[in-house]
Amino acid sequence: MLIEKIAKRNFVDIDIEVFWSGENLADAVAAGDGYDIIYLDIEMNNEDGISTAKRIRKYDKNVLIIYVTSYENYMKESFVVRPFQFLVKPVSEKQMETCLWQPMKT
């Protein structure tokens, strides 16, 4: 909802798809679904966010992966999948907005 709020405030059309499991997300990417940005948590059902990102990277090396998690201790481990950002909950609206627009500035 926060991403939708930021996009609406900035007059940007976005499409958001929510996956409740890392397995389903990785399967969608493997099936050819393309995404510009993927927001991942570390702790998820069945498959953790690091494993999910490793599977995603097999099929899409360029998608921006942003971790949004309460588990700061996984930050170093996440580097293997080259995340764009690692945000620690609670995430402020300002942090999320910066994270959302930063790729467009580069």
C-alpha cells in the first residue's frame, strides 16, 4: 500500500503483483514473468528470501531486488544475489520513496 501511495502521489502508474511464497515468485520469474523491482522478505514460508533470490537470479540477472526485513543479520549473506537495497523494518515512507526513485536517477 505504501508503494501505491507513493506512486499515486507522484502521478506514476504501477502494476503490483503480490506473492505469498518465494517459491511461487521464483516459479513466475522462471516461467518468463518479468519485473522491474522485486521486494523480498528474508523469512517466508517454505523458502527463505536468499534462496528465492538465488533462483530468481538464474533467470533474471538484472531485476532490482530490495530486501525489506526485520532480520538485519542476513545482510552480508544477501550480497551473493546483489540486492539493490536492504531495508530494515520498520521502513519509513521516506526510505521507501528514496528506494523506489533511486534506480531512475542512475
